[in-house]
Amino acid sequence: MAQLWWSSLPLRVLVSTLAFSIVLLVLAGVLLLNQTTAGVVEAKKESALNEAAGAYAFMQEQLRNPDVRGVAIHETLNRLADLADAQVAQYRLVIQGPTSSLVSAGIVPESVPDELRRAVEQSEGMFVTPTSVQFTDAEANPVPGWVVGTSLISTTGERFPVFYIFPMTAEIQTLRSLQAAVLVTGVVLTAALSLVAYLVTAQVVTPVRRASRAALRLASGELDLRLKVRGTDDIASLAQSMNQMASQLQQRIRELETLSTLQQRFVSDVSHELRTPMTTIKMAADMLHEARDSFDPVQRRSAELMSAEIDRFDLMLADLLEISRFDAGAAVLALDEVDVGALVRSEVDDHRGLAESLGVELVVQVEPGDNTAQLDSRRIRRVMRNLITNATEHAEGRQVRIAVASDQEAVAVTVRDYGVGFEAEDAARVFDRFWRADPSRTRIVGGSGLGLSIAMEDARLHHGWLTAWGRPGRGAQFRLTLPRTSDLVLTGSPLAVIPADDIARPSR
């Protein structure tokens, strides 16, 4: 549910609009009904007082009429109660006579609150209070109403409490009709606001989604795609900006592609063109190098330096040609089933002479098990040659450890040295072309500065990983991870890129 909520802007806008609309409509409805109810109740109260005052004046006048002085007071009260029954649509009457109470038809005397009875009996004047009017019909529900109480005074000075009961039956029906109307209006308004919110959201979201899809298509390489511009509003401005960005991006990418093609062609052409004169120069340098013993010391040293630099230059040309093949996408694999452990041991044996000359001990640890994988042995040998040579050169006379391990999906090799190392943020930059952690450091073995870049390209060509770890003064470790077969996708490595001896290193 949370994923659906955060993945749909129209849903969030629609639900939010619906929720806020319901809250506002409920508050407005409650306020309207409260004010209306209060107004109706207050109006009924004023009406009841006016009606009761008029009825009381008439009844008091009838009670003091000289024509009824000879009539028994009970008969007079009965006649007044009959007159009140004729006004049943306006009010009901309860009169406490000398012998019994006179009650209008349809209601019970309990409709008059006891507090009002006591107030009328103890004080003079007219009192009004809300009440619940109860009917003699058992099926009829009590209804709210007002009751006005006062006392009739006979010619002899006797006081007879009289209560005018005004049921609010019609007002209750009006308020219920009003409640139903408010409810229906709220539902209709909520539906209408939701529809409006959906339409407004659709007008905003649809162009944004169109722009998002266009951006994805641009990112996938469809640089000719353009958005339609309608109007001059913010959405049209967004479309214009997207189109302008696409045009500039297309132009820049074409420029970069052209420049990259020219650079690749230049490197490839120069490398090829230099091969022929380089071969001739190398042959002449080899002849001079072989005859160096017959030269004087200065000439002999010059011949040795020239031969070494020409060898390095030849290696650089070979690496440049290989890089140009990677850039052109012309590099292919010659896959074969190879024992990685045996390959690593062979490369280490080839480098023992160099390591001994630098005072470096090479230690190989191959975990038992099946360490075979489908790979191009020539390229992987070149990767291991670069890693071992770099580790030997930077080991500062300390030990270099090479480990091989495997699992069901991959075979991994780590090359660990304890030399100068490099900063943690340089772990990705070590594979850049011609990059050095310390530019002032002189190469001992030599090289073109492209070894690690070529090693990275060889690893990628195998769909493998080549990662690096290093810390200044604590050495470095490079890890090569290769899938057992070319159709496997790596999800992990049998060996960690961070050395176990560094993880266990005590903190200072």
C-alpha cells in the first residue's frame, strides 16, 4: 500500500483532496446545522412565549369575567381547557385545578418538568424551560419542546398553575430535512471536488509523465525525440526546456562521438604507423646493445639506456593498440576451460626473478577445490602480470601474497602488498589511464601507465570485476573476480576486497 501511495501522484492528490474536502464539508455542515438548530430553537422559544402570553391574557380575562362568577371554578377551567384543545396545532395545556389536573388530549402531565412546577407554585410571573413532550400514544416517541408556566388568578384570589406546552414536531421535521439536504449536498460536492481534482491532476501529471518518458528515451539514445509544445504556460515551458536540452545534448554527444572517433583513429593510426620505424629502430638498438662491450663506458651506458627505453616505447605502442581495440569495440574473447590456480602459479613463477631482485617474497595460496572457469587465458595472464608487477614494484621490499578461491558461481584472485598503498578515495582512479598516486615516484620496472586500465577492460570483457583497496603506509589489495561461465551474472565474490589482516588490525 505504501509503495502504491508513493508511486502515484494522482492517487495522492485525489485522496488528499477527498480527505480535506470531507473534513471541510463536515465542519461546514456541523456549523450550519448548529447555527440553524440554535436559530430554530430560539425562534420557537420566542414564538412560544408570545403565544403563551396571548393565551394567558385571554384565559385570565375569561376567568375574571363577571358572567362566570356564578359558575363553579372547575367548570370555568374545563371550558378554558376545551378552548385550548381547539388550538392543538399551536400548543397543549396542563391546568392544575382545585380538585384535579386538566390535561389536553394526547399528552401526559409528566411533560411538565418538576422544576417548573415548583417555580410556578413558589413565585409569580411567567417561566419558560425546554422539555421533552411525552404523548399518550405508546408508539409515539417523545419530541423536544418548550413549556411556559404561570398562574391563573381567580376573582377570589386563588392561584391555579397553568402550563402551555409547545411541541417542536414541525421544527424537528424541518431540521431533519435540512440534515438530509446537507448530507446529500456534501456527498455531491465531495464527488464533484474529487472529479475536479482528478481532472486538474491529470492535466498536470500527463505532461510530466510524457516528459519523463521522453527523458528515458533520450537516455536510451533516441536523441531525435522532441516534445510537442502547446500554449505558453509552465507545462509548455517544460516541454520547450526538454526540447532545448535534447537538442544541446544531441549536439554535444555528436561532437563527443566525433572527437572520440578522431582520437581513437589517431591513436590507432599513430600506433600502426610507428610500428614500422619502431621495428627498424629496435633492430638497430639491439645490434648496438649486443656490441656494447666494445664501446667505452659512456657509449656502453648510452646503448643500454637506449635499448631499455626503446623496449618500453615498444610496450607502450602495444598497449596503445590494445586500448584502441577496446575503444573501438573490436576486442573479442577466445574462451577455454582454464585452471585459474595453475595460471596464477605460472605467472608468479615467471615473476620470482624480478621479485628477488627487489627483495620481495611472493607467497601463493590456492584454496583446494575446482578453480576452473571459462576465460581467455592470454588476457587473464596479462591481468595477473600487471597486478603482480605493480604489487612487486610498490611492496617496498615486503612480502606480496596472492590468493585464489572459488565458489559455485565465480573464481577470485587477490594480490596483496604491504607497501606504500594509496588513499581510499583513489581506489577507483587507479584504473584511469596514465594515473599515478604519487606523480613524483619513479617507476622501477617501467611500463606504459596503461596496465591497470587494460586489466580493467579485460575483466569487463569477461563480465567480471576488478576492484582495489588501499591505505597509505598499509599497502594495497587488488581483487579479480571472474564468473565460471560467460552466461553467469556475478552477485558476489569468494574473496573480500578488504584484506582480513587489515580488518583485524587494532585501532590506535
